[in-house]
Amino acid sequence: FRSNHRDVVLSSQDPFEIGFFSFILSKLLGFNFSVQVHTDISSKYFRRESVRNYFQYLLSKFVLKRAKSIRVVSMRLKTFLKDKWYIEESKIFLAPIFVDNFPTPVGEGPGVGITRPPAVGSTTLLIMCRLEKVKNIRNASTQNFSEMFTDRVAAGVEVIAPQVYATGLSVSTVSS
């Protein structure tokens, strides 16, 4: 099954268990190996959350050092990999998650459940994630917030998290 084609790339969606097995498979088949990193492995909260996360942190270091290319979603991750794990910058590609800047009108789209239209001239920063320290919601919602929305009449933050809906909690304000 070993391939002589060095232009074939095996890509893994994460640098953890799937990444490890993808690395082994790429070696067995003679393929190039690429990894995507969507988790903030640089966060101390990620490592401290559980024994599994700590193991994944160690495993990701092993896997990422052997990848031919790495796709990251933030400059913070790129800097961490380059400065702390000494991975060549030429291997690391920054590809942020796409955000559609053109809002979907109320009543259109795949049932997002928009119940009220935004006020004219207002902007809402929508954060969808689990409520965990590793997500760093406070910094995500307040960092450069005033600079981003200087041309708006009003701006706000809405946090949508599975914990809120599962427990029936109501989140009306986020203090920083």
C-alpha cells in the first residue's frame, strides 16, 4: 500500500488522538502529513482541565513537531508553536475561521432563531461556545471592543452556550 507519490497529503482535523493515528498512517503509506489546530493548546486552562487534556497537550506536541504543515486559527497559536515549541514558522499557516460580515435578514437562513432585528446602527458580537475558562470569553468579548465598533450607535455581546440552554439559565449581562 505504500505510495511513491509525495504530493499526496493526509490531513488531520486535530493534533490529538486522531492526529497521532493520522501521523502513523501517513508514515505507513508514505504520504505527507498536515494538521489543523482549532483548540487553544497554549492555554494553561486547557492542560489543567483534565488528565485527558494534559495527555492531549503532550501528544499534540509530538504530532505537530512531525507535521509537514500546520493550519492554525489564531495568531496566538501560531506564535505559541513558533516561540514555545520551536516549530518552523514556514510550516505554520494562519487561516482564521470565516465570519460572514453580511447579516442574514430576520426570518431567513437555516432556523437560527433570531427573534428581534438589531437596532439601526447597532452591532452585536455573537459568541457561541462552551462556558469554560479555556475559551477565555472575557478577553474575546472585551478585547478591542470599543475600537471595533466606534462607528456604531450601540454595540453588545450575546453569548450562546449549551450550559445556558441545558439548565434553563438566563444570561442578560456579561460583566468584565
